[in-house]
Amino acid sequence: MKSLIISSALLLALPAFSRAGEVTVEPAPFEATVQLDGVLLPPGGEGLSFDLDRWSDLKILDIKEQGAPIKKGEKIVTLDLEGIERKIADDKTAAQLRALELANAERDLANLKISTAWKLEVAKRAFQRTKEDLAYFKEVGRPIAEEFAGRSVDRAKRSLEGQQEELAQLLKMYEEDDLTEETEEIILKRQKDSVEDATYMVKRTELGAKQTLEVELPRQEVDLEQGFKDAELTWTSQSELLPRALEQKSLEVKKLRLEDERAREAEAEIVADLKRMSPASPVTGRVYYGEIADGSWVPTDAAKFMKERGLIPTGVVYATVIPTGAPLEVHAFADEAVVTQARKAKGGYLSPISAPRQRLPLTLKSAASYPGVDGKYHVVLTLDNGIKDLELVAGMKGKVTLVTIRREAALSIPVEALHEEADGTFTVKIKLADGASESRTVVPGAEAKGTVEIVSGLEAGQVVLVEGGAE
């Protein structure tokens, strides 16, 4: 679309109305316009943000002022790096401790793999032995012990009987021979002692046998059975717990390795964050706080933290560098009714707030087909010339006027003369030659500055009565 240069001398040429009560309809130039609030912004800029992986404490120590010039490679902000540098130093120590802990855990795991097999074998062997011991005791040991106890008593009794028999023989023999009395007494005394000892031995053997049969053997069987149960429980438990402990230790080592790996990744990200915390301007230009995007520049949020000791949020564009010599466009946001007309623009102009009497010619570049989240449609216009003379810069505002319709000759009437009927049609009152009046159905077109174009239904020279005027 070709641009249209509109000077202050170009005004709407309206018919010579007399709004006192009647208007003679005559062909005349007709124009319709829409107005928008516009802002001067570049098509794009170099937005800067701290897109960090781990670190979030972005305290400003020094900062370029809003609008300040900046060279490529210069810093817009200087951040306090003490905290992140201390964090990196602490991470190195923590990494060394983790390495030692992991090495110890891996050594423990290796030992546990060996000792687990040993302990399982020991527990299994103890279980088998106690089982065999109990079975042997019941089948062999106790019966033999019981038999031995009985035989011991019998043997003691037989020994007593022998001693008693021998004593009886000695007494009988001594009564028949003529041995000296002294010798007899010695021999008899010895034999009587032997009988007494044998009698005691019988008593002792009987008591021992009773103790063995009634106490020791039952106790031994109970102990062996309990030992068997303990060994069986130990084997059953160890066969479950030892492999489980080995698996648990393996998982602990795996966890330590994973934690170490993740910690090293985090440490590497912190180191990378440190490198990204000293950003330089990618171009030579001017510093603008906040983000310039989609035809908007809203620095209010950035202004809250863009100051010394301010905290910059991560992932947020804190500043935009507008390159030196970047062209400026006019961005505006229109309602649905206005954007429909703006798309038909034949040309237009910008009146900057700084120079309201100036008319800077514009060309429509684009008008959004779909609304934004706020329901507004983005309109972009290019400036044809005149910007350098007025020293306009990004962020300045102005009033946009767009000519949507231009006719060299059109019939138009005051809006007050148009009547809407119940069926939705429009009529006007025509003054007839005899002074009477009648309603005439008309088709209205565009409106502009209190007038409406009549597309059909009227002819040049007819007189239209204006409601509220004097006839």
C-alpha cells in the first residue's frame, strides 16, 4: 500500500449543511478516519535475561541507567558473585567428602559380598550339625547313656556282692584255722572296708544313674532340641537377612553413586551459571529496562528491581538493548470495530506527543487477524520520513490517525437526519416541492465527524429535513 502524505491543510470537505432544519444534498469529498494510541518501538531488540539452571540470587552491585548508551561487550549490570563463588568452593569440599564416603561404601560392599557367602555357609553348617547331633542323641546317645547308667549300677552291685562273699569266706576260714588273731583282724578289717566301699559305690552309682536318667539326659535332650531350633531359626533368618542386607548395601552404594552424579551435575551447572552471570551487550546501542516484544514496552516491573541491590528474577528479560540506528515503527492496539476499519486504511499520519502539530506520514504494515489475550488487535505502521528531524526515540508516544475511506464525490447527511425503523431499515425525511415531506428509505455507508455517507436512496439536489431543526 502506498503511503499518503497528509498535511495540516488537508481537511474533510463537507457539504454546505445548514443544521437549522433542512439540508440540501450535494456531491462533495468524503473521508472517514480512525484514531489509535501509538508508541514508537524498533522491530526488535536484544533482550537480556539470566536463564540460569541453579542459581537465583542475582543481586545488582552496579547498573547502567535507563536510556544510557552502551557499547558492544559492555555490561549492563554487575552482579554480586560472592555467594555463588562460596557455593562453588563448598561444593568442591562436598565432592571430596562424597568421594571418600562412596569409596568406603564400595569397600564395605565388596567385603559384604565375601562375608555373606561365609556367614551363610556357617549358619547352614551349624544347622546341619545341631540337627545331626539331636538325631544321634535320640537314636544312639541317650539309649547308650541309659544302658551305661544301668550297667554301672549292676556292676557296682556285683562288686559289692563279691566283696561281701569274700568277707564271708574269710570269716569262715578264720574260724577253722589257727592263724594268729592279729593277722586275722588286719585281713578282716581290710575286707570289711572293701565291703563298705563297695556299698558306698553302689549307693553312689545308683544316685548317679538316677541323676543321669532323670535329670541330665532329659536336660541334654532339651538343650539339643533348643540348640537345633536356634540353629534352624538362625539359618532361616540368615538365609533371608544376609542376601537382603547385601542387596540393601548394593542399593545404598547405587544411591551414593547416583547422588554423587547428580551433585556433580548440579555443581557443573552452578559453574556454568557463574559464567553466564557476567553478560555483555551483544550490540552497541541504548539500554531500555524491561522487555520490548510484540509491540509493547512495559518497564514498570523491571523498574522495581533494576537498581543497586535489586534482585533480578531468573528467566525474566531485565533489559533490552536497542541497536544504534535501528528503525522505529509505530505499534498500536485496536478494538475489533476499529481494526476492521484500520485494515482498509488508505494512509495516515502520526502526531507525536512531543510535537502534536506535526503530521508524520504512515503506511500500514500489518493488522492482526486474531486478538491477543486482552482482546486487542496488534497494528503495526511504518514511518515514511521526518523522524530524524524531530529526534524521536523508542518509547515515545503519539496519536495515530488512519484514513479508512476517501471519496472524491459522495452524498452525505448529518447523522441526526437518519432514522432507524423497527425492521432495521433506515429512512430520511425528504422535503417535497409543495413543502410537504415524506420518508425515504436509504442505505447508509461510513460515518465521519457527525456525517454519514448515503450509498443509495437519495439524489443530488434533494432537501433532507434534520430532526430537531426549524422547518
